[in-house]
Amino acid sequence: MEKKRVNLAEMLPIIEETLAAGGTVKLPITGTSMLPLLYCGRDMVTLTAVTSPLKKYDLPLYRRKDGAFVLHRVVKVQADGTYTMCGDNQWVKEPNIHGEQLIGVVCEITRNGKTVSVQKKTYKLYTRVWHLLLPVRKYLVKLRGKLSK
């Protein structure tokens, strides 16, 4: 069966309608910003609606003001209700993400065909350990890049 690429912007109304009705949406991963957890072409995420303020370590899909869709982790919840995000394969934080930019939040991850809830203890441990490595992540990412060559 041939896979067809669909523009996420074109699918957004259907995604939002499905999530608003209490459904879930499964999306493939593109890009490298969430390595080592999520690999493009291999992994998928299942989104659910954002029904309450996000918490640190949540993994939302949001739309930047320039229109780009991004799946990054919440690294800080600001006092004014905005969020600071950062990809697991990145070290530069993206501040000032507003609630109206949020599309959905990941409830499950499918890696290598195996589905894992974000409520699972091993996943939660990963998110905390990886966040603790944020100050040295730049060096870890560069080292991993050199080792893979």
C-alpha cells in the first residue's frame, strides 16, 4: 500500500474537530527535534484534546505564529500561563507559547510498533532524566552526531 503525504495545515480542521469531540488523532513523526525518543519515519504519537493547563514535561503539538507545527516538550510553565518549550534533541528554549496555539497533547507514543502511555513510569523517568540533562544536552547531541558518523 502506498503512503500518501498529507499537509497538516489542510488536516487541521478535521484534527481539531476530532479532538473537540473527545476523539484521538494518530500522527507520524517528522523531523529530528524529538530524538532520541521519537524517530521520523518510525514512530507515531497519539494526541488527545488539551482539557486543562499543561504541566511541565507534557508533550503538546502546537502551531507557531509563523504557521509551523511543532511537537516539543513543556520545560516551564510561566506565571502568566504561557509555556516554554524545547525539543528533546535541542537546547534552545522557545518561550511565550500561548494556550490558543495548542492543538493537542500526546497521550501515547508508538515506537517500533509498540504503544506506550505517557503515564507509564519508565516514560516519566525518561522525561525527568532528559530534562535534567538540558544544561549539557548541546554537548550530548554533538557527541552523538560525531559517534554516528
